[in-house]
Amino acid sequence: DLHSFPTRRSSDLFSNNDIYTPQNFADKYPNKDITMIEALAYSDNIYAVKTHLFMGEEALVDMAKRVGINSPLEAIPSLALGSMEISLLEMTSAYSVLANTGYKITPHFIRKVIDSYGNVLYNVDDYKPRVLNESYVYILNDALKATYDPSLIDYEYPTCYVIKNKMTHNYSVKTGTTDTDYLIFGYNKDAIVGIWAGYDDNKEVSPTGGILVKNIWIDTIEGYLKDKDETIYEKPEDVIGMLVNPITGEIATNKDKNKRIVYYLKGTEPQ
């Protein structure tokens, strides 16, 4: 999912006639056009880099700052694939903006301090500014469920399909893999869990470590949510769901084996 590449600005990269060659995990490629939801399901790096360059590299830096990532980031092509270091706390906090329907929270370990007389010495500031459009967040949150959705099985399996049988709640999930790291972030309206696994000396990780990390994640969040009723996100009025073939992006027909409700802003849905 994630690979590190030389951290050079694209102006330098392309003006020197150098070649930038991002790769997909295990060198698997669709060799065809794919939908955004399919790209998310498989963590397709080529799609991510092309989208990043199409929007302009500064857009990702600006968005990272908006959702609370304060680590210095450079506007380079490989930033879309995680080529610069960010702490696990920052990344989990950034994903919490999606879990909170676009509201930004400040992570804290202590909620309140009270002295022996009952005086409140400290109380956390629960101010939550809205930093993302609720409708866009709703659409993205649902799209990230594609990472374990069997309707997205095509030339590849969704990245978290291996743990689907353990899920008793709905989650939005994203994984990341490098030669030296495994990452997974997943959430719903009730909880968010982020996990990093690797070595302090940057030693390469085992090829089987990804499955282990995914199982740690699902066991942790399922353990926390055990016996708890699930809270469902309310669909914004300007969002519409359509039954489509998520592989082609077209309205589903009786002939389609792959079918899924996909959400769009009203007026942008397939006709």
C-alpha cells in the first residue's frame, strides 16, 4: 500500500527527465480503468499518485494540516504514499475527523482533575470545529467499507477481506504497508483504533505481518464494542445511494454479479 520514494519536488523530478515509478504491493495492477471505490479497496498506489498530482501536491499538505497533522510535510509526488514520517497519534487523530463526521477533536489522556474538596482543577476543552464537509465525509466513510466488501472482489481481493468474518459491526478501514512498516486505521461512530507495527531500527518486516496486524486491530476494536449497540451515521439530505456495479461504476443490472450501494452527491450519480 505504502512505499517510500525519493523525496524530491515534482518540478525537480520531471525537469531532470528522471523517472518516478510508484508500485503496487506485490506488483499487482488492474491493466484497465478502475473506479475510486475499487482503488480504495485494493490500496492502489498508482491511482493515489495520479489523483495527488491531478489535484496539485499542495492540496494534500493543506488537507493534512486541516485535519490536525502538524508534522512538517513537503509537497512531493510520493507524499500520497506516506513517504514522510507522521506519528501514530497524529494519524489516528486525523482519521478521527472522518469518524466524527468532519469535526476536528484534540486528543487528550486526562479528561478532568478534581481535588479532595470537589473543586474542578482541570476540564478538557471539548471544542470541535467543523473542518470537513459532512456529505463528503459520509461518502468517504462508506467507500472505506469497500476494503472488506466481497462485491469488490475482482483481479484482487480487498485489503481487509481476510478479517471480514470477525466483524460484527460496520467499520471504515484503511491499511498501509511498506518494507519496514504495517499500518491499519479503522473506525465507526463509536470508536477508532490505529495500529503501527515495525522495528525501531527500521528492519524489514515479515511478509505475513500484515495479516497479524489486521487481526490485532479487529480483535481490539471488536473487544471494545462487544455487547454495545452500534450507532449509525445519518445520511445527509444532499447524498443519494445508488445500486451500482462498483467495478465498472455503472448502474447495476440483473447481469451484474458485483453489486453495491454507492453514495454520491445528488446530481453526480450515474444516469
